[in-house]
Amino acid sequence: MTTKLTLRLSGQVIENAKRFAASENRSVSSLVEDYFRRIAATSPLTAPKLSNKGKTKVVAKADPKASQPLPPSTQSLVGILGVTADDDRREYRAHLEAKHL
């Protein structure tokens, strides 16, 4: 079953993502889904659970303060879209100001 997800991204990120997806003969949705699957596969928060006499036990817990290196598949995506967090914040702020002021 597929479900719609709305993301708010800067225009430049969207254009770069569309260009990249086209070069890979894929859709932006498939890129995002693949990225989310890879994150889930490597995250202790979504690790498989073991059954213990009817009780569910989490195999590992994530320490939010721990600074762990990104998995190679994720690290390879860093910077691919060519925008910074500041670019995104500025655009979102402008969006909110236009909407509410």
C-alpha cells in the first residue's frame, strides 16, 4: 500500500532531486523511499524486535547524544543536492512571512 507524503523542501533541492532522479531513470518518490528504507535498515530505533515469553524486547536503543558516523550509503548522499540548511531555513522563513504577515 502506498500513502501520500507531503514534504516542504526548497525549490533548488526539488529541482536538483528531479534532475538526479531523471538521470537515474527513477522518480523522486522512489529515491525518497529508498533513502528512508536505508535509514530504517541501519537505525537501532527500527531494529528487529525479539520475543521474550510474550513480551516484546527492543534489541538496541539509540543514544540521541551519541555521534555516530553515517553509513556509507547515506554519507554518499551528503551534499548531492547542493543546498545548505541555511538556504532551506531562509526559504521557509520567507514562506511563513508571506503566509502570515
